[in-house]
Amino acid sequence: MRKSVLNKLNFLLNSRSLLCSNAFYSRQLSTKINRDHKIPDDNLTLKDFLVVGKNLPKQNIKYEGTDENEDILPPYLQNIDIDGQGRKVYFDVYGCQMNVNDIEIVWSILKSHNYKKTQELMEADVILIMTCSIRDSAETKIWNRLTHLTGMKRKRPKNQPLNIGILGCMAERLKETLIEKERQIDLIAGPDAYKDLPRLLSLSKNGYSTINVLLSLDETYADVMPVKFDKNAVSAFVSIMRGCDNMCSYCIVPFTRGKERSRPIDSIVKEIRTLHEEQGIKEVTLLGQNVNSYRDTSKGIKDCPTELVTGFKTVYKTKVGGLRFGELIEHVANISPELRIRFTSPHPKDFPKSLLEVINNYPNICKSLHIPAQSGSSSVLERMRRGYTREAYLELIRDVRKIIPNVSLSSDFISGFCGETEDDFQQTLSLINQVKYNVAFLFPYSMRAKTTAYRKFTDDVPNDIKLERLHRMVETFRENAQVLNEKFIGTKQLILIEDTSKRSEKEVYGRCDGNIKVIIPSSDKFSIGDYVAVEITSASSQVLKGFPLEKISLTDFYRQC
Ligand code: 5AD
Ligand code: SF4
């Protein structure tokens, strides 16, 4: 009897993906596996569940901070209580800022289903781990954490059960093999399956292992207002698009995060207005895997002409129509002159001159641009499928500096990509020396299964050489950053006070427009969340130090300077 119920559940779950095939493109892996981890036999046909699907009843779920209702519940759940009943959830977050934002989306969804948040691991009923797959080292860290958490779960008394869920990129990359490897895992949900979490969690509570790693063509969580973990934060991340179509040959992101899709502009502006006007947020960072590739093509949006940066090409057909990132950021900048705007992570191909001009024209858009180069060698860039040469990248940097004279730059670089010779690597060092970055994110190459590099190339640079090259990149970057940062000494900078310094209670810190951390002595004349004009007195390659001149509005500061 129990087995036939499991079979039915399994197929009904799978039916959801097919019934919604206009919205989803990947195979849904929403499988019920019973506790001895055997997948039930298939004894129904596609026809069986399509007939069931035709009668899908509508059920309304209201998400935190929105008026919109979603009819996403399939019929078998009518009798399963998806209410959290006050169960306590502990969140563990790894990886990028998108993950930080995603966990706030998850929390919003669970909060509106009567879950509570806890910061005490021992009292948690559910532990959800937001994971990262970008490099092998990121996954190793998470496996180590899992060993600790599953050990804890095993020791739990029967009357205090614990469910462990894996969310995000690792869930998407490894799918059911995660449960095969670690049987204490109860739930696996990919980046586009978070609205399904109340259902998945209810099923886990009832003793099932649950998986939903369906990727979507249109899920942007536009209708979910993320709930901030830190109520006192003065800055916030706002996700504006998801996914990536670039398919750089080393990168797992297009496989774990799916196709590019952008949130409609209205929902973005509404969220930012609420953050600024009702929650006191003074700085927003617009987020996306390919943030400046943003394109709102929703109904009623006028077409803005496509403007390609010379020397850049894409592996996909150039996107046309809709509203681009340049127009979006202008709308966001117009919300309030007292709201500072940053964005990450962009691709160099999507920096047309019109966007650079908008950035230069608005005092509240920070003049700090992340322009990830990845390598300084054109032949490595070609193998990476980045769509540009060293020369095209340098040409873009020249334009950026011409249009935004005081711009601060940051970049990502990878050492030891497939086939990288010492000569290729020297070109990376020379690019770092030539461009001079204020901030850099430097990584040794980590081969990821499924990627083009995995299929076509050999991971032939030995690990010790990757690390030795990484070390040289760090040195080269630091020498240049030290010189650049010293140029700030004696200048006046505007910083937004973020928090008390971790080293001393007598100091606070914030970031200047160029996104460099600035430490100043604390004072009763200003507090966290204030803009303060600061004179810079010393500099290292990582931080600036200074003394406060006056508390000031962003508008007044830029009027004076
Ligand atoms: N190995 C090392 N670094 C990687 N990145 C992406 N994929 C890999 C990989 N397989 C780096 C790139 C990217 C940043 C987010 O992570 O530099 O810009
Ligand atoms: Fe990965 Fe390239 Fe997309 Fe960035 S642009 S997420 S590096 S595929």
C-alpha cells in the first residue's frame, strides 16, 4: 500500500514539470526516494498524470511583502499540510552575493509559511545550506561542514528530529547523487525551486527525501520581497536578473543557474524604493550573474537599440529589444539622490558607451567598475570562450577611463587554465600591471565536470604551478593597488558608515565611492548609516585610513566636490 502511494507521488511530482513545460526547460528531478533509498518502480504512463494534471486545482500562497498570489500547488498536496508549524530553521550560506540574496528570498518564502529562524544550531528543526559549486575547494568546504552537521543529526534523540536541506548550485550540479553520497540529507532544491520549499520541507518532515532541481526559463522571484537577515544593515543586495548565457568554457554557472532572465523593471524599482524609504537602506548593489546583460522585454517596455562594444562577441545570438541595463540603472538612480548604487557581476561585452555615460552622469552611481578580464593572453581568452582579445579588453578600459576619469577598477583572474604557458601567464601579469586594479579576485583554475573545458581540453597545468602563479598574481596586484591607494592620501572621500571595526570598538568603517574599505575613528557626531566626508591619511593595498571631516548628505558632498 505504502509503495503504491510512493509510486503515485513520484509520478505526480514529475507531472508538474511537464504540465508547466512552457515555463521550464530542464528535466524535473522531483523524486521521492523512500528511506532505504530505492526509487519506486514506474508503473504509470505520461498519459496517466497528464489527465490528473488537467484538473489541477488552484491554491493561493501569499509571499511576504507582496500582493500577488501564485497557483503553484499540485493536487496531491491538498491533504499535506505545508504549514511550517513554527519549526525552526538554521541557515548556512556559502558562496557569492547572489547566494546571500537567495537565502533572504528563501527566508521570505518560509516565513510566510510559519517557519521561524534560529541562530542556534542545537535548537534547529531544519538546517538549510545555501551552496556554491564554482570551484572544487568551495564544495570541499561544504562537504566538511556536512560531515559535522550529519554527525549532529545522528545524535539527535528520536523526539527531536532534524532535517538537512541542500540549496543552490551544489544541489543543482550534483542532484540526487548528493543523497546517494550522504544519506542524512533530506532535501535538495536547486536555485529555481525555492517556491517549492514549503512542500519539500513538509514531505521531509514526513520521512521522505525530496528533490526539486528543475531549472526555469522565467523564474526571477520578482514577486518575493526578500527578508533581510540583518535588520540594521545600511546596504542591500537586489537581484535583477538570474542565469548566464555566456558559457565561458571553464564555468559551471550556466549549468547550475540556467538561462539568463531578467526581472521586470517595475518590480525592481518597487523593491528598491521600499528598501530605501521604509527600511532605511542607503546603498543597493544590483546583482546578477551577468548583471549588465539585463534586458526587460516584458509587455509595454519600449525597445532600446542594441549597442555592442567593438571587439566583443557572444556565443549566443545578440539579444535585441527591451530595456537594457543602462536604462534600468538610470531609473534606479532617479529613485533618490541619497541612495548609492553599485552593481555586480558584469561582463566586459556589456559596457556600451551609453552605459558608461549614465554612470558618469549620476553622482549616486559609484564610479567603481568590476570588469573581469580572467586572463591577459588572447589565446587563453579564446579557449576560455570569453569573446574578446587582450587588445579589445584594453580598448574598453581606455574608453572607460576616458568617459569616467576617476573610475576605480576591479577584476577576476584565473591562473593555470588548460594549456596556459608561462608566456601566457606573463601576459596576465602584464595586463594587471598595465590596467592597475584597486580590487582583484584571483583564483587557481578548478576543472568542473560538464563544462566545455572539461569536454575539450586537458587540465594540464600542475596544481603547484597554478598556486605559484596565483601567488605571483597576488603580488603583482598588491604592488599596483598599494601605489593606487596611496594616491588617495590627502583626498576627501565620502564614506557610508557600515559598522564598528572588528579590530577596535573605537573605530568604524565604511566604503568610499571606489569600493575600498576606509577605517576612521568613531565619534558621537555620526553613526552607522550616515554619510561622512573623510580625509584619507594612510593607505595599504587593502584598506584606507582617515579622519572624519563632517557628516554630510550625498547630494551636498558631490555639490561641493
Ligand atoms: N576555476 C577557477 N575560477 C573560476 N571562476 C569561475 N569558474 C572558475 C573555475 N572553474 C572564477 C571566475 C569568475 C569568478 C566568479 O570565479 O574568475 O569571474
Ligand atoms: Fe561564468 Fe562566464 Fe557566465 Fe561569468 S559570464 S557566470 S564566468 S559563464
